[in-house]
Amino acid sequence: MANIEIKRTHGTTIEKAKQAVQQIADEMQSSMGLTCQWDSDYHLTFKQTGVQGSIKVTEERVEIDVKLNAIMKAFKGTIEQQINQRLDKLIKS
């Protein structure tokens, strides 16, 4: 499996960062059909055929871990770029 790991300082409150992560989760559910679930107050997991991962929100940063199967590995660069762009946009707003 190919892994994508992104750790980004959010520079805001943990609650605002969690709201940004929820927006990302909502978009992933509607556009990609991923199943998203909060396992705890600040840890979200998501999955779909070929993709699974988690997003952890801490006081200082957002940590994203994505595992891709062999088929999805071909799209790793595109997926990573889209995650980074969306995360940048939400954290800055």
C-alpha cells in the first residue's frame, strides 16, 4: 500500500480546525463516496474501496494519514496535491 502523510500546523483553535476537517469530510463523502466517522472528539477515520485513512486534530496541527491500495497508488500524487490544496484553503479561512 502507498501511504500519504501530511502534518500541517493550523494556527487556529482546535475547534476551528475540527470544523475545517468536518468540511473536508463532508466533501469527501459527497464527491468520492467515502465513509467518514469521528472515532473520538478529534480523530476522524474514512474509507472506501482502495482508500482508508484518518485525520487527527491536535491543539497545534492537523495530521492526515492515507493508505492507498495498488490500484489507487497510481493516483497518489494527484490525491496528495488535492488534499494539500483543500487543507491550505480551509486552514487559511
